[in-house]
Amino acid sequence: MEEQKEEQPGLTDQLKEYVETRIKLARYQAIDKGTSFFANLITEVFVLICMGLTFFFATITLALFLGHLIGSYWIGFGLVALLYLILAIAVSYTKDKYLEPRIINFLLRKIFKPKK
């Protein structure tokens, strides 16, 4: 009986196929990461815009309410501006110790989050 031998591909052919497969895998992983990143970016920007608009209208509402209570709308808006100035000063003094490390850690978790 004659044995039929299936010819195995050579080592160089196997290496070429392996490299091509790895390149395809890296390309697909990059596409997956990129699309996930941009989808997350779009939703985060939308949420930030909505929150910004909410904050803006809440600020106007607060200024009008304070102005109504005091009897002068320009004083109400001035008080809200003073509140923002105090918040800005507080943030500038605490940003290095408290805010920046938390923001950096949040962004790193977002970028390198594992796939579910």
C-alpha cells in the first residue's frame, strides 16, 4: 500500500501566514478601539453639552431669582458672578492636589478600559 503524504507547507510559508494573520488581527483591534473611542467621545460630548446648557439655564434662573428677591436684577447677576469668582479661586488653589490627579486617572481608565 502506498501512503499518501500530504505535503506540509514550509516554515517560511507558515511564518508568512502567521505574520499576515497578526497584521490582520492588529488592524481589526485598532479598528475596534478606534470606533469604540469615537462612539464614546460622541456620547460624552453630547452629555457635556446637555450638562452645560442645564448649568447655563440654572445660572440664569438663580440670577433672576436673586434679583427678584433683592429687587435689582443686576445685583442678582452680580452675586452669581461673585459666586463663580469664589469657585474659580477655590478650584485654582486645589487643582494640583485634588482635581488633576483624579482627572488624569479618570481619563486613563477611559482610554485603557478592558473589553466586556
